[in-house]
Amino acid sequence: MNASQFEDSVEMKNTLKMKSGIVPAASNPVVVGWLGDSFNVCVASPPEKGRANRELLKLLEDGLQLQASDIAIVAGAGSQLNTVEIQGCTMSDHREKVGGGGVRP
């Protein structure tokens, strides 16, 4: 990982805002990790009624050991590319706890 991978991720006052790509209805749920400037996951839930988004948020909540209220999709909720805001998290926290690369949720 290099600094350019995170150029669209913003860290301010212990709040991280990042792009997140979701592949819904995956037969093999996995945290893919950083691809370009987005953090990518494959989730088992279908892209219906926000199920895939909820699975992404739960994965981040569990991985970062935060409360559900600390994590929110702030843009792109109806898309496979979302913007997620995480309060109480820095980029180094994120890389250390859920950095990715084949981690199974």
C-alpha cells in the first residue's frame, strides 16, 4: 500500500471518510482490501433493501470494534461504490484491524 491509494480517503479529528466497493451476493464473502482508492469487500447478502450495505457496516463495526452508531454510509447507498464515514477511527486503525487481503468476515 502506498500513500496514493488513500488519496481520496480523508482523516479528520479521529474520523475517517473513505470509498468502499461492495460486491453483493458473493458465494465467498471476503475482505478484498484496498484496490486503488477504495476499500473493497465481497458480501453474501443480496443488493436488496440495503442488506449488502448493512453487512458492510457490520463487518466494519466488528473489525474496528466500534459501535454501529460510529459508522455510516454517507453517499452512494444505492451503488456498489459507497462513501463510508467512521468516527473514532484513523487510517492506521483501519489498516491494522481490517486492512484486508483475503480476510474472511
